[in-house]
Amino acid sequence: MVVNGYSERWLRQGFPWVYPAEVISAPPRIRPGDDPLIRAESGAVLGRGLWDDGWIAVRRLREDDGPIDEALLAERVDAALALRQAVIDPETTAWRLLHGENDRLPGVRVDVYGHFLVLTLDSPSLYRLVGPLCALLQARLQPRGVFLAWRLDPRDDADRKLPQPEGLIAGHPPAGDVRVTERGVAALVRPGGGKDIGLYTDMRSNRAWLEPHWAGRRVLNLFAHTGFFSVVAALNGATEVVSVDLSEQVLERAEANLVANGLDPALHTFLAEDVRRALDRMRRTGELFDLVLLDPPGFSHGPDGPMAAAKDYPRLVAASLRVLAPDGWLVGALNVGAVSPRDFHNAVRDGARRAGRTLQLLHEGTQAPDHPAAIDFPEGRYLKFGVWRDVPLG
Ligand SMILES: C[S@@+](CC[C@H](N)C(=O)[O-])C[C@H]1O[C@@H](n2cnc3c(N)ncnc32)[C@H](O)[C@@H]1O
């Protein structure tokens, strides 16, 4: 297949995708999962990738004309494993082994949860990698069970046919929740739980940064999910943690996570309601917190209507600041690749202005190093994280 000059420039810089509009010619009966050689108009070889019929035309897996075979996958897995051996501490048993484009295996993620693995694919066109990857992972890590998950892009046809449904593809399922640890702190996860496994391991380094700063503070954890931030806060001396999430089920899991760490959930508060409603009530009743953690999902539908984090962030920041005590800390996160770190900071600044508060930035973070970001792949640095202090004006 031949790509245009624009795609050639990007591929030469290390960007791993070719978009459909950049393809000048392709073999007549090419099908998703085929592995064409990618050439420039000059005939120069730009690599080999897997063809797709979605919003991405080709994911490039190698830069030369060699095959996409077991040896290539072994090279990628071993290079990824070497990084994790260097950055994952022995007290952490939940981590990302392969991070797609950023580990030179586009569209493929592998997460480790204790003795269980989850292999996530972005497209059915990558399915041919499942067999060899699964065999490799079994040889390297001897997991008890391997799950397959799909992470299809909304830009692709929603009715794409999957070659295999999500679920166990090797070994045995766990008997119940799986107990993993992050830097020695326990979390109960469900590796076969699709999108709700129950732990976001990319936040590990941000939780580590916050560790010395919870003591003596009353904490509000917004969009608390299974409460792992709440657990870490309580373990490190927070006087009370109030966790807010729409879903009662995740809050029950948050309570179980507290118990798994020897903490008493009765000392903390769990509110199953829309964050916007909770913040509004807390403002009216004059509640104040020393630290507010704001980590909304990209999109959600609550009883108070839809919420798009990219657009609603300033409003959420303003509402959070109205319940933040003078001299308190705002911890903000946003996991939306399309929002740049600069726009994220501007959103926090706009929110602070709305609330009439002055903030100073104390720390800026991103995803943990087992979720590396390839420097030529702008989508790689997806997680924005910052800690701001409210400056009391007197
Ligand atoms: C991406 S998770 C947050 C991650 C969490 N901070 C953590 O580190 O585990 C998003 C959570 O927000 C909750 N949620 C979504 N919309 C909400 C809303 N309007 N009000 C309250 N919770 C909401 C979901 O139920 C989900 O548990």
C-alpha cells in the first residue's frame, strides 16, 4: 500500500497510525487484519502494519519490511516488561504491562492484576495477535487466567462485529474479587469486569505524591468510584473522607476496600448522588473540606443531565472551591486525551475566577510510568493531574 506525503512525514517521526484519507492505494481485496507493507510515493519502505476499515486505516507495528510474527511480539513484550521491572515496586501487584502505541504495539494493552491478566484490543482487526500474545504472556508471567476486553472507539461503526466476546480466554476465572496491592495498599478488583475492573493504576504516582499530605485533613472525594483515593487518604491520617459517586454499587466496593485495609467505613461518609447536587447542598449548608479531589469521567449522564468534563470542568472547579476551606487544597484530574495540559490549567483558572478564589499550583502530575507516553504520539499523554492551594486573602 502507498501513503501520501503527509502520512509519510508523520510515520517518519514515529507516529504509528495511517488515516483512511492518507492512503493513496491499497491491494484490491485487502481486509481488516491483513499486514501490508507501507510505502511512500517514492517507493521507500515505511514499515508494516495491520489494516483496518475504521477511523484508522493502518496501525504500524514495525518500521522495516520484516514480518508481524511471534519474534516481533516477543521483542515488544520483553522491552515493555523490562521497563516495568524497573519502575514497579515489589509491593505493587496491579500494573500495566503493555501500553499500546507507547510500547510500539498499537491498539493493544495488557494489564496485570495479581495472577490475572487483561488483554484489551482497540479493534477487531488486531484479533490475530490474541493467540500468539496469549501464549507469550503465559510463558513470561504464568497467569492463572487471561481475560479479553474490547475498547472500541466511538468514531468507529458502533455495530462492528467482534470475532470473540469479552471474557476469559485462557486459564481459570478467579473465585471472587481479586486482592491486589498498590504500594502495599489493598484493592479488590474484578479483572473480568469489563470497564469496571475497579482500580485505575495510572493514578499510582499521583497517589504516591499525595501520601504525606492527607494527615489531619477532612477530605471530599468527588466521582469517588471504588474509593481507592479515599482508602489512601484514610490510611494516611485523613480525619474524615466523604466519597461521592452516582453509583451505589461502586460505593459498596469502596466500603469493602476500606475494610480490606483494616479501616472502619463507619468513620467515613458515602453519598450516592450526582456530584453537582451534592456540591450545591454542601455549599448551602456551609460544609467545608481541607482537600477536595475532583476526578470526573469524560462523559456521563446523571439525574441532573449529561456532563462533559472538558466543557463542564470550570463549573465543577468553581463548585468544589465553594466548599474548600481557606488554605485548602484542590486536587484536579482529567482523563480526556483531547484536552491539552494547557487547556486543563486554563479550565482550573476559569473555575477559580468564577468562585472568586486565588490558587497556586503546587504539583503537576500525569500517568504513572507503567503507562509511558511515546513522545511522537500526542495522544500518549492523556492524564492531566494537578494540586492547587487556595491562597487565603487577608
Ligand atoms: C473515572 S471514575 C473516577 C475515578 C476515581 N476518581 C478513581 O480514581 O478511582 C468515574 C466515576 O464517576 C461516577 N460518576 C459519573 N457521573 C457522575 C455524576 N454526575 N455524579 C457523581 N458521580 C458520577 C461514575 O459512577 C464513576 O464511578
